[in-house]
Amino acid sequence: MMHGRITAWCLVLLLTLVAPAHAHELLTLDGHVQWISGHTMIIATNANWMDPGFPWALWSIRVDLRRVPQHQYAALRQGDLVTVSGVLSPHNNLLIGRCVEQVERWTADWR
């Protein structure tokens, strides 16, 4: 019984040490602007690499722009192609943006 409790506590400790490190991993996504207003942008990204069961899937992702310099997104409009870098929020419900770059020519294989 005691061995099971020690194992459980070790597992909990391990998960608390690993989870925050993964949460702050820098992500870079390519996509096009679906919507932008204030400090929020929604991009549609070709995420066929996310799930092989859904090839060529489009995923919409909300991006918090409060930490992105305003000159990087001030002129963006719906349909513009962008590369966004940031980290996932603690609840995994949005990307906290760090950098937004407008892409002049699209090089990905969109179908």
C-alpha cells in the first residue's frame, strides 16, 4: 500500500515538473488572417501535420496580440498570409503571440 502511494506521488511530481515546460514551448504557425480586431487575431492554418486522420484540415486558432509589437500587425487585413510565433496559454485555448510576420508569397502546399 505504501509503495503505491509513493509511486503516485512521484508521478504527480513528475507531471507538475514536465507540464509547465511543455506549456511554454515556442510554436510557429503559418496561416491566413480570418479576423483581426484590437488585440485578438484569428488565423486559419493548414494543420495536416496535427492529425493524420484529417489530411489538409484547416484549423482556426485565436492569437492574443498584446505581447506583439503593434507595427507587426497594424496593417494586416482579412486574408493576409502570416507566420505567427508564440506560446500556448495555460488553458491551451489560445496562442499568446510573440511575433507576427506577413508572408509575401505562400510557399506551403494548400489544397
